[in-house]
Amino acid sequence: SSGINAEYGQLRQDCCYGVVIVDSLATHFRHEFDDMRKRTHLLAGVTNTILALCVKYNVSVVTVNHVRSGMAGRLQPCLGESWSHTADVRLFLRKQPGTENTYVATLMKDSDGGMEGSASFRVSSLGIRDCY
């Protein structure tokens, strides 16, 4: 939490930001927490900081999060149930089985998977390309 607060404090008011990306957030919360109440409290603080950043700078914030298989094979965020309610839109990226450079991007509008759409894309030396 202090790392995000430190970075947040370094954003300049006179600059124009469109998006802020927070990578590997889950790494700091997945291990070495014996006290789950403390972990939950710290994670809530990070969530509040990120939401304040959105409001103050009128930006979108993208957090990169790890997922794991849950009950019935459904993907769940590694940071737990409370974190799953923080994100409004989810983008899942996965490799297309049986292909060399083809991937699938699935966009989900809510945590229950209500509105969902997928598209395939290739990564080549020319960049990202549509598969169709």
C-alpha cells in the first residue's frame, strides 16, 4: 500500500494522464500474510487509493491480476472475493490451444460474466493483427 501511495504522490497535477497501469498487484498480497484481516485491510487501502486516483485525475486504472481455477473450473482472482468486486471490466488473455502465435482476448463487463465477448488475434513481427 505504501508503494502505491508513494507513486500516487509523484503524479504531477500539471500533466495529462489517460491511463495508469498497476502491474503485479497480487504479488504483494499473495504470500507472507499470517493475519488475513491485516491483508484485507491493506488491500482495501490500495483499492481506495486507486479509486481516488481515478477521481482526482479522471483516468482509467488498469490493474494486472493473477487468476486461478476455482470451483467448477471458473476463474477467480487470486486476491479474493472482495477484490473481484473492485473491477468493472475484465480482460482475459490466453493462448489459443494448438497454435503458435494466436491468442484470445475475452472482455467481461461484470464479475458474473453477464456481458462477454471474445476475439482472436495474432502477434507477429508486424505487431498485433486480427485473425480474420
